[in-house]
Amino acid sequence: MLCSLPAALTSRSLQTAATTLRRTMAHAEQPAAQPASLASLVGFGESLLVYKAAGPASADTAPMLRSVGGAELNSCVALARLGAGAPPDDRPRTTYVSVLPAGPLGEVVLRAGRDAGVEMRCFVRSEGGEIGTMHVFPGNPAPHYQRLQSAFAHLEPATLDWGAALAGHAWLHLTGITPLLGAGPLRAWRDALAQAHAHGVSVALDVNHRPALGTFTHLWSLIRPELPRVRCLVLSESALEQLATLPTEQGGAGLASSPQLPHPATSGSCAAATEAQPASCAAERVAPSPGVGGGGQRLLPTYASRYDLLQQLRAAWGVAMVVCCFKTSEAAFAAGEGGRVHEGGDSTSTIKAGGNVRWSVVAHEGGLAGTMDSPTHHKPVQATGGGDAWLAGFVSAIPGGRAAQGAPVSGAGGPPRPSAAVLTAACRRGDLLAALSQSTDGDMSHASGADLAAAERRFLGKPAHLNGPAGNRGPVAAGPVPALVKAEEETASRLAAQGVLAVATLEDPGHAEGVIRALAAGGVRCVELMLRTPAALQALSSAVEAASRLRAEGGPDMCVGAGTVLTEAQVDEAVAAGAAFLVAPGLCEPVVKRARALNVPMVPGVCTPSEIEKGIGLGCRLLKFFPAATCGGPKALAAFAAPYKDRVRFVPTGGVTADTMADYLARPEVMAVGGSWLVKMGPKPDTGGAAAPDLPATEAAARAAVQAASRRTTCGGGSSPSAVEPTSR
């Protein structure tokens, strides 16, 4: 039982806690830019479709941006994307366990997870059930959830095989959302905790209280008995304030001595979930913070008091690590004095006026560690998902495994106890990944391992400014790039790395898997499926699924796009089928604009200076020179491209062969060459039907092309993707 805290607790300053932290780390090694290799993670929870207003609305019509989300899936995706492009052995293994409805909406979630490299162990409930939704409205800080009839809320725990799901993983990620969604989710959540403990898998539990699902007091009554099975407990500042007022016999600090302090039991906006009935899910309403008493008297007025409370709660519970993530506005942070809690005014909004400042502190067996001396400044464009990305970044730096309560964490009984320096570096990694994830629309992080590593190196040991600070604080890094620019850079990087784009026309979708695997075996990583046959879209979808399976098996990361995209409708169809990029034989302005509106890289065809200028004006950074041989080959391209040096790069296709590809790749304006000669087709059968690909010949052609393209790097030809500068838009 935790005793009441001393009165002196509330009078210490932020400097006291910062000094404690510096002393704790005085003899520790300086944290490296990348503190540890990426961990493996299982997430269990509900998936959502997220809708956010995307433009001006009328009374009855509003354009919406739809994305896939859900706290646990977000964390799995954030971690998986850190390993994108890395050798298979260096990628983190991420597995997501959930229940989805049968049909197209469930497929949307499956495809999103698989595309990010997550193994989707999702039981599909075919006998009805919906998928949960979240709507984010302009000017309203509280999202509106609808999940009462979701397939997940009515899951049967017996359908989940935890032994198989947890095998080979270091961490299990759970949240306090799941146990409040209904009787089935609660039992499955408890099963997951028990099985993780039995299998020696470390548990990271994010309290993540949602008032619309039930009271904090009820949620804590479910969490508290499970604390012996939890290695890392993550709190928000609001949860820490709730725990400060919770009675000691309920596992809190018992600091609520004033009748003016609202009791946590009354802070929920609807009835709590019970064993028999899931909670209804109206819009979340933010309750008054117990951290503020009547007349504005704050119960925990300094950050030092909060850090001290964190330490005392950890010691009372016996949890190895208890973390709290802090956020405030730039203005409040700049005005803060004496370590007092920042009164930002905009306490209900995740996106603060003027920009956000975030940092995190972890109480552990050796004391405190964290980033209060090196916070991260950023300007989010997306209100949700930051905490989920934070958890992925944090656990990626901490070795997982068994961590039984009351036993030493180090030695044969569990993973090594992380030092204060490693924990501080892990907090910094989480802070940076959270900020990067909120720089683009959508609930999920799109930050790559290269993005994160660059930020870690640039801001090692000092505050990070990812989007420009408020006031004069010296030079800062460029802000995170928009989603479309990031996607264009990733596509360009893949093409430039090898210099080869395979172009395939498939009449039978059943041939897609063999072609993908043959090209991958030959070393090609980018393939364009042309929309020239009746079954082309189905073949494209099959190719995307084949690439996803290959990635899940630890194979190379294949990038699959669609070619011969002629209409706006085909843009929508190709993107729905999973195309990562689009290619067209000509430059049709509506088609290009539609693709860019969907944040999908578009490579339109050009063969005159006027078309090149039009493409640049539309924001295209990569153009297809087509038909290359007919239009004059490398010499003609050199003449056309000369005035636009460093503004755009080209992918010549059309008449390019194994014999002529070297001539094109010798040109600095050429990023890669594309051709159908890479995919060898056998003869059409006498009985009719589609010709089958010659897979051994395809693999051999791919290997020869990759080897030929590699010579352009050593001979000084070609260009780096970093040379492609964004055009003004």
C-alpha cells in the first residue's frame, strides 16, 4: 500500500528533478544515436477506420480523408516501418492480433498492416459485425468513436492462439482501451497477459484511458491486479493526475484531501464496460483534470512533484519501468519558470497553438531517466497516433523477454536491466518518432528508420526542433516532409538504388506470384504491372499480395506499381488494388492531379520540352521518357533534359533493351530504365488462354540487368536520389 506523499513534495522545482537525472547518469555512458537493435512486438487490440475532414464542407457533403488506425496496430506499423529497406535479418518482427469483419472493410485493415510489413494474425468474423470508426471534426479536440457493434467487441477469446502469436517475440503491447470494449475483449486481454508471462514475453501496457468507455477508477481496477505481469507501464499526464487522487487502498497516492477535487469515479462520460455488456461509444468528453483543485489550485504544481510521484508509484507497484509522457504548447513552455507545470490553456487539444513540446520520463529501479533536459519541439498536423508511435520507438531500444516481478531483471531470469543512459536514449527515440509520425495525416506513422536515425544523430544530447521553434533558438532541422513527398522520395530511392524497373503485362492473375518471386530472386525490387488486359487489376492486386507475403517471410521488399494508367477512374482502381506508384504513357493533367491528391507518386510520360515543363509545373519529380527509342534515345533525352538540370529525373521506357540500357544509365538525368524484356513469357498454349511466364528466364534476365545497372555506379554515371529536389507546389 502506498502512503501519502509528504507535503514538501509539491514545493520542489523542475531543477531538482533535472539535477537528480544528471546525477543518475553521471557515470553512465553517453547514449548512442541508435541505442539498440529493433525489437520484436505483438500488438492486440481493435482496429478502426479513421475519418478526418479534408476540405470545405456543405450541409450535406464533406470530403473526408480515410485512414486505418487503432492504438496497438499503430505501434506495430510504426515499428515495422523503421525496418523497411533493411536486410531481412535486421528488420523488426511485428505481429498484430485482432478480430475483423469479413468483407471489404476488414480487407482495408489487413492490407494496410501487411503493406507496412506487419504479420496480420486476424480472426475474421464472418457472421456479422462491423468495424469501429473514429471521426475527427475541425475545431473539436475530442474524436467521436463508434465501436459498439464492432466484430472485435464481440470476439470469442477461445479463437485466439496466444502461444503461436507470441512465439519468437520480445514484447507484447496492450492498452487500457481493450478491457473496456466488452466481456470478450476483457477475457482475451487477461489471457494475453497470462500467456505473455508464461512465455517470458515482456508486456508494455499503455493505460490510454478513454472516458467514453468507462471511468478511470473502473479501468484501474482491471489493470492493478495485472501489474505483476507488466514490465513497462505507460501513463499520460492525465492518468498520473488521476492516480494522485485515487485512494491508496486502490493503488493510488491518496492526495485528494479537498472536497473541491473531482473524484476519478465521476470523471467518465458513460457507464463502464462490465463482464456482460460492452460500453457504448459516444463522442469522448474530456473530464476536468483532478490535477487542478477548486479555484485553480493545482495539486501537483511542479514537474518535479510529478516525477517524484512517478518514482513512488513505481516502487509501490513493483513494476520495472513506469513512464509518463508530457506535452505542452511552445508558448507555455517558453513562459514556464521555476519548473512549474505549464499552463498552456489549450489543455484539451493534442495540437497546441504555436507548436508542441514533448518529453518523457521513466521511473526505473535505479531512479529516473528521461528527456526533460532535451525535449522535442514540433508542429503536428495529425492529432492522434503520437503516443502509439512513442511506444514503438521506446520498446525498439529496450531488450524484451521475461521480467518477473520481485526478481532481478538481469541474468538468466530475464533481459538485461537497461541503464539510465539507454532508457534516456529510448525516451528520446520515442519522442522523435512520435513527432515524426504526427507530421503526416493518418493515424499511422510513415517515418522510416532513416528518418529516425537522422533525427537522433542531429539532435544527440540537445533539444530537437523538427519543425522550427517558437522564438530565436538557433538553427533548426528542416521540418518533416509531407506524405506525398515522402512517398516520392521512397520510390525514387528504390529506383535509383538499382536502376531497373521491370514492366510486366499479365493476362492471368495466377501468374503474379511467380513473376514477383522470380524478379526478387534476380535482384529486381521495383515492378510495374500494366493495365492492358481484362484481368490486369486482379493481377495487380495479386502481385501486391505476393509482395506482402514475400516480405512477411523475411524476403526482399518489393515495390509494386501500376502502368498504362489513363483515366482518373484507373487511378482510383489501381490505388485500391495496392499500387505503390503509378505510370502513364502520356501526361494527362487530371490523371496526375488525381494521383497526387491520393498521395501516390505519379510518373507521367513525356517526350517534348513542353511536356517536361508541364510535368514540373504539376509537381512531378520523376518523368517517364516514352517511347524512348522512337523519340531519339539517350542523345535526344540529353538535349531535352539539359535546361531542367536537378529539377527532374527520368525513367526511359519503350524500346529499351538489355543491349541499350547502359547507354541510358550513363546519363546523369536518368534515374532508372524500364522494360518488358525483364519478364520473359513462354509461348501461348495451342488450346488458347494466357501465355505463362518463363520464370527461370525471368530470374536470369533480372539478375543480368541488375548487374549491368550496378556498373553505372562504379563508372560515375546515374544520379543519387538525394539529388532530386522538391519542386514548388
